[in-house]
Amino acid sequence: MSNKFCNTHHLFFKKNLDILNNKDNEIKFYRTLYTLNKDKIELLNKIFLEKITKNWGKIENYLKNLRKIVKVVKSSGNLKDFEIEKMIDEYLKLEKKMKSPKTFLKHMTTFIYRKNLYMELKELLFILSNKHSCEIILNKDLSKEKCSKRYIEKIIKLANGNMNILIKLLYPKVKSVKNYFGKIEYETAYMFFKCLKLMEKHKIDPVKGLKLDVKLTKPKKLKEILEDLELNYIMESGNDFDDKKFDVRSISEYILLLKKRGHTLWYAVNFVWNNIYGCGDCIINEITNSNVVSMNNIELQKQNYLTAIKIYIMCREGYISNINIFQNFE
């Protein structure tokens, strides 16, 4: 079933993904949504209704075929932790009410204003436009598979560089308390870090497996790093660690001091990383933005996957020996 479905429809999905990947189309979509005033909407709705009425027979057939497609996608059960499934459910609910040109326009307009619709559609089409990924996501037994090296490699291949997809399918295999780093804003950083550790546990190098181009400079000796951390912190913030009651002898202790001073996880990780490796852009690949789970620090939340990779590498290189230091950051 999935083979036939994917073979039949993957070019249709690819064609629509190419349309959404066009930056000009994305700009036009958002500009149209957020710049229309009431008079313009009323005028456009009149024009749209005329065109919809004229082509209603074709639209009805399209809706019928689209309903079949989204029901097949939903039936696998593998998208239950994705926002995509909520989008599909909302569409199916509204689609039942699209019985005429007028009701089609009304309910499709509601659907178009769905939050993050553009990105959700891109994510869905990204999976379905590749025959291999399409077959994996439609496999009803996927979630029942035991976590093994083969399973992880399958998910990595399916995700094809999209960390949002990878984390949704891999993190459920992780045995751990939810969000060990504390704040909800750090949730995806923790989840992705645990996925990286899961890969490592199954003898998969996450850097190679995810095809990350990591260019690390030869690190300095620990004593030099700690001296640089101290000096650069004073220069950057204008403050010394006047509440420091002991000599800092490790990177972990320095991170604990940064936490004590009220700095965020993002600041601490980036500050320490830059002082170890002397660069903020050592990871050259474009890392997908992580999902935003709160309206606070939105741009920093988007960097959660990059933050997790930096934590993982510092752990792997022996600079951090205990991730308990990342608990309860502000």
C-alpha cells in the first residue's frame, strides 16, 4: 500500500514542495495574510468566489483526492507527535463543511490563517516527496520497532537533515525524565541532546551520521581556557566573579558559576564554547530551527538544536563530565 501510494504521489508532493520552498512565494503568502485590510478582503473574496464557482467541479474532485491522501498519511499513526497531524485533523474537520463555493471559501480562509501552516505543510511535503522517507513514515509498524542501530539509521535517513522530524521519531525511544534542563524554553535542546547520546550508545557518530561539518580549532590547555574565560567574562560583562569562593578547576565548575550569576543556558554554552574553540561558527552546516514552545526568547529557542550539538561535543571531548550541571538554568 505505502509503496504504491508513494510511487503514485511523490512527484505531486515534490512539485508542491518546490513551490513552498520558493522564498518569493513564502514572502507573498505572509504579506497577503498580514497586510490585507477589511475592504481588500471583501473585494478579494468577491473575486475568489466568482472563480471558485466557475471551477467548482474541478475543486470538488481535487478535495476528494486530497481527502484520500491525507487519510492515508494519518492512518500510519507515525505523525501523532507532530503538529502536522493536528493540521490534518483540522483540515479534515473543515473539509466536511465545504459543500459549496461559499462554504469552501469560508472554511478554507479559516484554515489558511492556521498558525505555522506554511512551515507544517513544508515539513509534511518534505517527508512525502522522497519515496524512501514516504515509505518509512507510512509504515504502521515503525513506532513498534525496537530501538537499534538499524532503526536509528532509518530515522536519520528519513529526517534527511531536518532535526524537527528526527527528534519527533527518535526521542520517544529515549528513557529519561522529561526536560532535565528545567525551563520549557530549553526543552528541545535537552530532547535533541538525548537523541545524540542515543546515537552514540548505538555506535553511531552523531556528527558523521547527521553529516555535520564541524571545524574545530586545536584546543588550548585547560589552564589557558579557564584564564580566557575569566578575562573575557570581565571584559564582556564588566563584572568579576566576586562571589567565587573557590578556584575554578574545570569547565563544568565555570558553567556552574555562570548559572549562579543568573545567565541562561544559551549564554553559558555559547560563551564557554567560543572560549574553548575560539569560534562561534565552527559548525558550518545549516541547522534547522527548533520548535518554539514558549513566547519567551523566541530567537534563542530556535537555536536549541545548535546548543545541544555544542553541549554534546564538549561532553565528547571531555570538557564536561556531568550533564547534571545543566539542571535548573534560568
